Amino acid sequence: MRNTRNITKTALFTAVLCVSSLLSIPLPSGMPLTLQTFAVALAGFVLGWREAAASVGVYLTLGAVGLPVFSGFSSGFARLFGLTGGYLWGFLFLAAACGAVPRTKRLLSIGTALLGLALCHLLGTAQFALVSGASPAAAFLMASAPYMIKDVLSVLGAFLLAAVLEKSLRRA
């Protein structure tokens, strides 16, 4: 029963991530504004590191094989190596970091999650710089800095919502 429940929750969060990616606002930098960071962090806090990373892995696989689950209804293996691909790969680390420490250890859990977010931004900025030919500093200013406050708030909001969701999931 535990396995079936984990698989179901992992699939559910994969679907949540797919939907959060489709709700996007394109910006001039080429980096869309989405709810992906929130969905990835929420998956980590609710599922734990293994299932959350698996959920993100399934999401990346679905997009790579051609299902339009990436932002702007896009897909394809090339997206994983395009301007925003580093952030997609970084979601694996963000999900794992958010689920690595029990939420009962609040400060440590939030700190670890923010470290995962920093790693996600580092990977995203590095790939953006490589693909665009921009300097690392310019890539950070274009592709990462404008999203930092939104992403930190997304992680904190996901942390708070996770407690509510866990209670509901336990009752179900």
C-alpha cells in the first residue's frame, strides 16, 4: 500500500509541475515567469527528496520525449540544453534539497531548500551564459536576479502550504 501511495503522490506532483509550467508569462530576457519553482519546492516538502526528484525526473522525461509540458507549451530534448535548460536540470536539486530535511526542523529545512534554490539558479545562470554567449555576470543579471525574490517567496510559500497538504493527504 505504501508503494502505491508514493507512486500516486509522485504522479500527482508531476502533473502539478506540468500545469505550473504551462501557466507562463514570456519576458524579453527569454526567461518566462512561471510557477515551476513553487511546484518543485512543494513537491520536495510534501514528498521527500526521493519521490520529489523522481517527480521532476518524470517531468523532464515527458518534456524531452515531446510532450508539451515545458513553459510556453514547448518540449523536446533540445530544450534541456537551451537557454532555460539549466534551470530545468536545477529543479532536480531544488526538489531534493526541499525534501532532504524534515519540515519539523524548520530553519534547517528552509536553509537547505534555499541552498537548493541557489544551486538551481547557479546551474541555470551557467547554462544561460554558455548558450547565449553572455558573461556570467550579464547572464545572472538577465536570467537569475529578476527572479530571486519571487523564487525565495515561492520556496517559503511552498514550505507553509506543505503542512496543510500533508494533513489533507493523511486524512485521505
